[in-house]
Amino acid sequence: MNERELRQQVATKKKAFDEAVNAGSSAEELRGLKDELKEAREKLDLTLEARELDNPEIDPVEQKTTLPDERSISELDNKEVEKRYNAVFLKAVRGKTITADDEQIFDRVKEIRSFSSSTDEDGGLIIPIDVQTKINELRRTFVALENLVTTERVSTKSGSRVLEKLADITPFANIEEWDEIAEVENPKFANKKYSIKDYAGILPIPNTLLQDSDANLLTYIYKWIAKKSVITRNAVILTLLKTLPQTADISDVDSLKDVFNVTLDPALLITSGVVTNQDGFNYLDKLKDKDGKYILQPTPTDATKMQLFGKYPVTVLGNKFLPTESDKAPIFLGDLKEAVILFDRGVYEIKATDTGGKSFTRNTTDVRVIDRFDVQLWDDNAAVFGKISTTTIPEG
């Protein structure tokens, strides 16, 4: 039985004794519970004393997690626990010995963030809040489709949301004095379910980098997780968008106008946009209207960004991530925030090894990172999946 299990056993015995006292148990029963608590406490004390006899050399990283006062971990406020957890996190990544205080800090962090039991059983490390904040900031610097869809933070692995469907709304009836007022149609709702999925990858960290400063190590982790997260979430969102029931073949300016003027609900146009790849953007960039004007124009407030018909923002992804298939460039038109919802578990989890997999032979510490989210169609009539023939030459 390790130290952590012994501490848990002491806590369990103490709780059982307190409950027996409150329940008015007999002296004999209390005496038996006290003896069990005393024995559990002695085992823990002996374990701690034996560890102190080893007199291990304390490294600089471990010194950062020692308490500056006599307060127990349970007496620290949540903000201080999160702050001290940064050092615990980096110790684990570097493969340093985790102390009893470190384990208590880790337990407190899990308690604060209310993680599910499956996360606890996995035994991985939770990314510190300030690290996760930095990762989210970096993600925004990439072309992240999650910024174009609705993102909702959830605290459970699965669940559902109620969506009000767009129904045919009829006007109120005209009535005369003393007329009976008729009932109107009820709103129609749909239940959208989600189930959080795990997406994981391995980050090999050279052991020479682990010897570098905390700032350099964290920066390395920030960038890798941010980039992989954006690529992963973009791929899942794009796969879902290709299942949209409304489709269109884009062959000229008029076919684009048909989508916005007829296919899409006029109420969505003010928040609509366009997503395509390099081939699709190249086609649109050469396309002119009947007056000879290019249909793509720079955004008035940012010349580096383009708008279709001077109204709809255009987002361009590389052909590598959104490929052209059979000479057809994909294009998504409409309000993606109404079309798609991303349920974000808000969890990055990390686990490190310097002996498993290829880490031993290449002298690295391999870090496994898990991102948890799910993506669902919200209103599948809010956007259109179009295809542009790249073999068609736009008339100029």
C-alpha cells in the first residue's frame, strides 16, 4: 500500500469514527474504531519516517512546491492551489519524484475542477489553468473554425440541449369586439445530444529541453498543443459540414447569388460567411460580375481579409487541410454559428514517459496529450455545402 492509499485509509477511518460518535454508538464500538484509526495512522507515520531516512537530494524544481508556512494543503484557497500546481505539473513532465504534498495539490486541483471519475482513473496530469489560457490564446492566432461556430463549455461527458426549430409562423388573426381569440401554434423544439470524445497525440520532448527553464519548456508545450488542437478541431468540423443536407454546384456569379438569395433564410444573411480552400478562393478571386467588377473585395477595416459581394467574410484554409476532390473545391456558405455547435469539455490532459514507446531509444520524454470535445449539427438549414469546378475558367 503506497503513501497515497495510506492517507486515504486514515481519512476513511477518521470519518467512520466521527459518524459513529454522531450516531451515538456504544463505547465498545467507538473503542474498536479508534484502534483501527490509530493503527492506520501509525502505518502512515512509519512510512513517512522511512522515507525521510533516505535523505534524497532536493532539486530546484521540487523546492518550488514546498509550503512557505505550516498550513495544510486543505487550508489553501483555490487560487493558491492552482498556482502551486504549475510546479507539480512541470515536475511530472520532467519525471521528478512526486511528494505527498504534490499529490495532495493534484487531488485538490481535480476536486476544484470537478473532473469525471474516468479522468481520475486515467492517472494523467491536468494542464494548469494559466497554461490552458495561453494555449487558447495561441489557438486564436491560427485559422480556427471553432471561432466561426458556436462553442459551449460543458462539464459532463454526455448530455443534450433543446433547440427551438424554425417553424412556419402565421400572423395573429384580426378580431372584433367580443370575438373569441383562437390559439396560436406552439413552438417546435428538437433535442440535440452530445457525447464527448477523446482526441490524443504524442509530443516527443528532447531531454535536453527538459533541462531548460520552465518558461522555455512551457512555450514549447503551448505551441504544439495549440497547433494540433486547431488542426484536429478543424478536421472534425469540416467532416461534419460535408454532411449538410443543402448542397449547391457553384459555376458562376448567379449560382452564388442563388444560395444567398433563395436557399438560405434571409434572417441568417447578416451573420453569414464563406469557408473554402485555396483552390476555391482562387476561383472566387478571379470571378467578376456582369459589370466587370471582382466579386471579392477587401474588408474596409482590414485589407488583408476579403468579403464576397462586399458582405460575407471569406475564410481560407490550405488545400492540405481542406483538399479539392475530383476537381471540385469545397465551399461552405451560410451562418456556421447557427449550423454547428462544438461542445468543449474544457480538458487537456497530459501524461509523460521517458522509457515507453520510442522515448528510450531517441532520448526523449514522450508526452501524451488528450483533448476532449464533440461537434454536432445545430441547424442544418443554416448553411450550404457547395462545390466549385476548378476546371471552369471564370469569365473576366
